[in-house]
Amino acid sequence: MDAQPILIRNVRPVGFRPGAAPDAATDILVGADGRIAQVGASLIPPPAARQVDGAGGFVSPGWTDLHAHVWHGGTDISIRPQLAGLQRGVTTIVDAGSAGEATFHGFREYIIEPAQERILAFLNIGSIGLVACNRVSELIDIRSIDIDRTLAVVEANRDLIVGIKCRASHVILGSWGITPVKVAVKVAKILKLPMMIHVGEPPPTYDEILELLRPGDVITHCFNGKAGGSIIEDEDLWDLVVKCADRGIRLDVGHGGASFSFKVAEVAIERGLLPFSISTDLHDHSLNGPVWDMATTMSKLLSVGMPFEAVVTASTTAPMSAVGLATDDLLAVGKKAELTVFDLVDSDLKVRDSQGALGTLTRMFEPRHAVMGSTLVRASRHMPKEGEAKVCTCGAHG
Ligand SMILES: [Zn+2]
């Protein structure tokens, strides 16, 4: 059956020009071919068009989650992509190292190819990826890395693999120290791809990791509140992070179960250091709190002082650029439609960060629809509606 056109009415484009205020309300017609057909006021719906009433809300480039885990079935921690994707307003999911070279073929065949969302991947430098995450480390010793096979898998999957992931914290590396990070950087250099490095509890230290990175590389969990891993407890590290961000090293939120602190984010943003990208680190132990979804994570950054337009950019064109997706003129006639229709609503929702600290979201991103080509999906937050379960109390989040 041919897809029908989609007419999105009365929405204010935001995020198509980084940093710019939202444009006046308009209509957007997506053709049956999934491409932008017309943008303007009071468009006439073609016969059989599906219609979305934006009611004066917003439309942005499709939300892009730079750090999630969706190799469901191939790792013990991943969620199904549907739980992090179009139904949550996210059109592109970037998997952050769930698969290594030994498991990427299954990820491709069973998850990525059938998905409605675009799924891209940072390939774990550890061959086994996150098969038994945090129980059997993917970087247990030198046998964990196979440079030849890693290079071959990337070359065979250049359409999907956008970089190399390395989790560089004590629980993963044990006594191996920073050596795997150096090997990962070497492999990324050979492949001319960016790195995504997870920082957390040292060793290795955040400082010594930053010294190895190049412009275009991504530090995820940038606002973690771990002792020895926080950027607000050490002025030398703070200065280094600011210098690296200026050089083009990308600070990515990667909220997760253990890696986002309201306090660290608030101080950083107050001092003028904004994250390059906002991402969830959604997995099976962060989905039902403290992360919930992309919209809640975006709202958390808004709540600690990040401007609305900057939050939108950090959740759309910035992460898209980090993985090599085009970001120019995304509403131009002829471009493939990848859009998120959302509202910004008043709220008094109380939510926790990864340390268990409470914050209040006074304004909430509410995804309404996601458009991926000719696919139109109704979207909502994963979090229970207000009044049902305001705060996760399961106590399981370290
Ligand atoms: Zn992760």
C-alpha cells in the first residue's frame, strides 16, 4: 500500500537554524514519498492526507539520541529500540557500544535493519561489547581487543558504524589502566572516525583521557557526579574541559543510571559550559528511572538553566553532526522528512538525577508525533503521567 501524504498544521519550526528563536507558525506537507513537499500557511490537504494538528506547538528536526543501548537480545542491558525511538519522539538512535566486532552482525540483522528508526552505532573496542554488562567486562585483558577484526567489521559496515566506543572507568578496566583507551584512539585514527569515551570512576582520570582526544571525539557522561570524575570538584580539570570543548571535543550528557548530576550540570551551565549534545544512555536499568526518556532528559537540562533553543540544538542537529548526518536546510522542499512535533508545557514534576537528588521540572518537553519519511507515529513520554508515580523509589539506581 502506498503511503499517504502527511499534513502537519500550525507548528512553529525551531532548531532548523541553530540557536535561532522559533519561527512563526506554519503548515508542513510531507509527500507520499516521505519528502518535504511544501511549507507555508494554510496549506490545502491532498486527498487522503493524514493530518496532525500541532495547535501552535513546535516542530524540530527529528530528535537524535547520541547514547542509548538497543541491542536487545544480544546484551543483557539493552532495551528494544521501540522504547527509545519514534514513540518517544526520537528519529535517530545512536547505540553507544552495545556491540563489539564479534556481535555486530546480529545487531545489524535483527535490530537495526528491521527498525523504523534510524539506528547508528559506535562499535565497542572490546570484541564482545556489552554481552554481560558490568559482570563480564568487555575489556578484561588484552584478549578483549582484536584490532584486525575491528577494522574489518567497521569497513564492512561503514553505513552504520559512526565511531569507536571505549568505556574508560575503573569498574570496566580494572588494573589495565588507560591502555585500552590508547588502543581505541589508534583504531579510530586509522578508520578516520570519532571516538566516544565513557568517563566515570577513575582510574583512568578524566584529565588523562581528555589529553588523548581529538576534535570531533565525544566525552559521554560529561556531567557525572562521581567522586574523582566530576568536573566541578577540581579547577584544573574544569579548565582542561573548557579548553577541550573550545577545541571541538564534544561534551555529551549520557544521563544513564549513574552518570548525571543536577548539581554538576547546574554549575557548569551557570559558568557558561553547555553540553554539546543531550543523550539518555537509556538501558534496562535506567529506563524506569532515573532517565525515563529523551524528553525528560531534555527537560532536566532546561531545568538547570540551559536555554530552550540550545536544548533543542543539543538534541537534534548537534548530535546529528557528530555522527556525520547532514544538518542544513532540513525543512527544504525535497529533503527527507525527519521531524519531531512537540509541546513545551508547564509542569511541577519532581524527578531524580543519577545520584538520587531531586529536581523540579517546571517546563516539560512533551513529544506528540514523530515523522520518519512517510512514517507517522504518535509519540509520548515513557514516564508515568503526573500523579501516578512522581518519583521512582525503587532504589536500584547507583
Ligand atoms: Zn551507555
